[in-house]
Amino acid sequence: MAEFLSPEWVAALDQAAGASPELQAAATGVTLVVQQVVRRDASEELRYFVRFDDGRVHVELGEAPHADLTFITDADTAHALGSGMLNAQAALGAGRLELAGRLDVLARHQDVIGALGDVFRTVRASTT
């Protein structure tokens, strides 16, 4: 089992994304980088990103070189979103999720971004 937000957890997300033919099909024709920033406290944050590259999907630890869209949350909100206890719309409405970057990308690619939740479900089930 991987610990939430650990390098092993990010690797498990990457493996799940790469092993999903449905996600790869949905990502065909899509070139997009989505950065996730999780603030653990005032001085520490974790960054990882999802790169959609015309049918290939990868999750990587670190700062995305050219993110189109960035999601910013605190650790508790990230955990609630990742576990399915909170959805992004509710988090946005409550001010617990910030968006930065090209917001038009979210509207245009909401289906493929939303498909990540289904793909990552298996990783959530085995996360501590």
C-alpha cells in the first residue's frame, strides 16, 4: 500500500493511468498538463502533475514545466478529494480548491480530466 502523496503513490497513479485503455482513448488528440499543488503547511507543499499527450497519460512528481491548469489545495482537502469524500465543485464553492492557469482548458477537457477519478479509484482503495 502506498501512502497518500508519497512518491510511491504518484508512481501508482502513473501506472494506473498508463494501464487504462479507456483513459488513453479519451486522451487521444488531447495535449494538456494539469498541475496539482498540495499545501501541507505554510512552508511545505507537494507538487505533481498529469500530462496528457495525444493518447498517452503520465503522472509525475514535481513542478510541471508548462502547466495549462493548476489545482491548489491544502492536504486535508486533497485527501477528501482523492478519497471521493468531496467533489471538486463543492471544494471550489467552499473556497477549499483554487484554480489557476487557462480555465478554458477545464471546460474544454472536463471529460478526460474527470475520467482520471475512475482510473485512480483502484489506487485510492490501496492508499494509506
